[in-house]
Amino acid sequence: MRKKIISARKFIKPSFTYLVEKKRDGGEFTDEEIRYIVDSILDEDLPEFQQAALAMAVYFQGMSAQETAVFAEEMMLSGEVIDLTGIARPKIDKYSTGGVGDKTTLVLAPLAAACGVVMPTMNGVDEEHVISNLDKLSSIPNFNPILDLKGFKAQLKSVGCTFIHQDEEIAPVDAILYKMRQQTGTIPSLPLITGSVLSRKLAEGAEGLVIDVKWGNGSFIKDLEQAKQLARSITRVGRSMKRRCVALVTDMNQPLGDTVGTGLEIKEAIELLKGEGPEDLQELVLKLGMEIVRLAGVAGSTLSAKQTVLRHLKDGTALEKFKLMVAAQGGDTTLIDNPNKFPIAKHIRKLPAPKRGYVHTINAGMIAEGVHKLALRKNGKYDPAVGVSEIKKVGTQVKQGEPLMMIHYNDEAKMEEALEYLKTAYRLAPKRPTPPELIVERVA
């Protein structure tokens, strides 16, 4: 647990009201004050209403890079910090702000492991958009998303990657603050996001971090400039903490790939691990994979990084790592060898285009909500057979009645509810729009 740090000079504890007022008025916290705040939250001495006031003050006044770095480090030290020095391979993790149809982490973790890079992945609540990677992996029978820290380290050593729920011992102060931020409208605060991401990822044992900051209607970040600022914040603060960081700002104004769901997305991830699949996902996997191997030192030049990633996708070693990971966590690997064994929905129905034209815009968030309504069961789990596929993308020409997507469903009542979201997700226009660039900016 947390190591108490004793300063050479005596620290006089300020009142919590003073700290709230200091940040409200644009003041900068000292290192000792930040340490005191984190300790007080951990020890349950700082009342929730003053935690909320502090978060709101930070939301409006921000924090300097120095403040944010100390804040991240203190939250990291509030719980277990996993020591992976016993594993000789480089340890690089990947963080994403979450997107609709995004299967890249499912592919990148085994791909990194195949390239000789350890990816210590724990799934945080902020790394999903309605349906998480662990929801998707639950479509594989018997897959276990829970490992203790000893099992976590053992699997990283033997396989090179994991997919598990974040352990409660990892950055517990961040977990407390995140719940409070959800209730107070302070989730979008850049320094609070930065501190949260770095505290958790570095506590998991990562030596470096590749960040995918998504912006658009399928992300919680709707503004492109804010996405760029977050990418710069995380990389800048990460470097000040002596960690290697690189970020890509990517478009999330339409779903990634051809499917949204659980089992449907796992099948698409398997295609990608064979070096196949939709072009947009292939591009993003390649670019993020290149960043991972370069950051790890496995590949030096851009050409070498590209060759390394493509080789392990084409020769089957990345897919084999995925199978090893699934097997290590109790999952049935026969579905990976034969994806046709995944459950198939009773009904498949097209969403017809209401008129002739070009797909002008897609609201990815509406599609995610539609699939959520369609697939969620009473027990809180998702139906693995349900979702949407063959999604028409921005710039595609369609005829009246031609399917904009195919809807896989088992329940007529849920289908009718989901249609209200899916129908309104598309806007058609007579002129062809310019499709958005998938990768907007690289920040290193």
C-alpha cells in the first residue's frame, strides 16, 4: 500500500476550505498540498462535498504540468505499484478514450506480445463506450476477466498480455475520485483525466504508454481541439514522470470496422489478427502497433516497425498469442479456430436507406445505444449473438432500400426499441462528402 513520504521540513496542514479557495482563485498547489489531499481522500478525512468542490475548481482553473505529475504519482502510490522488473521484455501499455466498434486493443495486446512486448492491460471504466472489451470477450464461453495480482504477473510472464478488470488495489484514490467526477460533471477535466490515466497505467507496471484519444459523436470528447489538448497533456506529463509516451488523435464520428456488438466484434478481431478485416481497423492497428514496437525499442525505424507488425499479423503468431491469452483465462479457444461456432442470432434484418444518396454523417453514439438496447439482458450481460454488421460508412453511395447495416437480433420488442436509435444515426445527402481522416494528429 501507500508509502508515506516524510519531508525534511515540517508541513503545516492547511484547512480543506483554504485548498478549495486557493484553486478556485487560480492558485497552484505545492507538492506537499497535493500529497495531503490524496492522503486525506485515502484516509477518508476529506469530506465528499469538499472533494467535489476541489474537482470543480480544477475543472475551471486547471492544473500545471508539475501539479498534474505530482497528482498522478501520488494517486499511483495510493495503492499497489506492480513490479514487473522480473520480466526482461519491455512493458508498454495502451490507453484509449473508448469508441464505437473499436477492437484495436483486443488485437494490439496479443500483437505486442508476439513482437516481444509485454502489455499489462487492466480494463478501466473510462476505456469503453457503452460496450467494453471485457463485455466483448465474455462472448467466449468461460472466459475469466478476474485475476489477482499474482496471477496477473504470472500471465504477463508466460503469455505477454492479459485482459482483466482493474484490480481494486490499483490507484484506489483515483477510483474514489472517478465516481465523484461522474456525479459532478467533471469527467472532461484534462488534468483530472491525465492524472487518472497515468496513475493507473503506471501502477500496472507500464514503462511507456501509447494513447489513442478519440474525438467525435462516438466519444465522450466531442471537440477536436480538446482531444488534441488531452493528447498533449498526457504525453507531456508522462515524460515529466520519466515515462515514454506517444499519442494519436483519431476520428470517432463513425463506427470503427464493420460490426458493433460482442461476439460479432470478437469475430472481426480474429480477422484482424489474421491480417485481414476492414481497412479502417487495419490502418489503426498498424499505426498503433508501430508506435508500440518503436516505443518498446523492438524496432528502430518506421519501416522496421511496419515490417515487424505486418509480419506477426500475417504469420499467425499474433493470433496464437490471442489463443494463449484466452486459454490462460479459461476461455474456449475452439471458437477462435472456428469463428462459425459463435452464437448466431435468430433473425437478421436490414436497415433500409430511406432514399438514394451518399452517407453524409453517422452518429456512432446512437448506433452504440441502439446495440446496447438490442443486446442487454436482464442479468446485465450482453447477448453474444446480437449486434449490427456490414455498416455503410461516410461517403458510401446507396440506393433507396439498400441496407445501411444488417441488424442481428433475438427479441422483437428490443428490436423495435433499438430501431429508434439506429434509424436516426444516418443522414444521407445528394452530394458525396469527403470522408474524415482516421488519424488526425500524432503527439510525441
